[in-house]
Amino acid sequence: MRQQLITVLGSTGIWSLAACAPSAMGPLTIFADPAKYQYHNCEQLAEKLKTVKEREQELRLLMDKSEQSAGGAVVNVIAYQAEYTNAREEIKVIDATWSAKRCR
């Protein structure tokens, strides 16, 4: 009984701390490095954000178009999904850096 109580309390404490970590370290991403843009100035961030958003839109259009054909879902996963996810995460990282640097 005591061991179960310790396990429950320990798990609760760990999850409480884990919930705070991503906000302190930046956005939670798999493909994008949260510190990638730390040395960029606001102008560079704005230009990079524009470029990445254009690429994200291009990939979204390609994915929508491929879904119209037979086997389109498979094509999306193989050809576009990883790059699309990467672009979305890059946008999160750039937005977080933009906010941290108080860019306008």
C-alpha cells in the first residue's frame, strides 16, 4: 500500500514539473531546434518567417492536390508530411524567438 502511494505521489510530482518545462525551454518540437534562431535579429526573423510560411502554404497546396488522386494519402505521408511538420515547427520556434526578443 505504501509503495503504491509513493508511486502515485511521485508520478504526480514528475508530471507537474514536466508540464512546466516546455514553456521555460521554448516550444516543444521534434524536428526544429528551439535555439536555432537565438542569434537572429528581428529583421532576419521576419524574413525567415515569411519564407517558412510560404513553404508551408506550398506544401499544404501540394498535399491538398495529392489527396484528390488515388493513393494521395500515401503520397502525402511519403513525400510531404515530414517537411510540412518541420515547417510548422519552424514557425513555432520563430514565433517564440520573436516574442522572446520583443520584436514588433
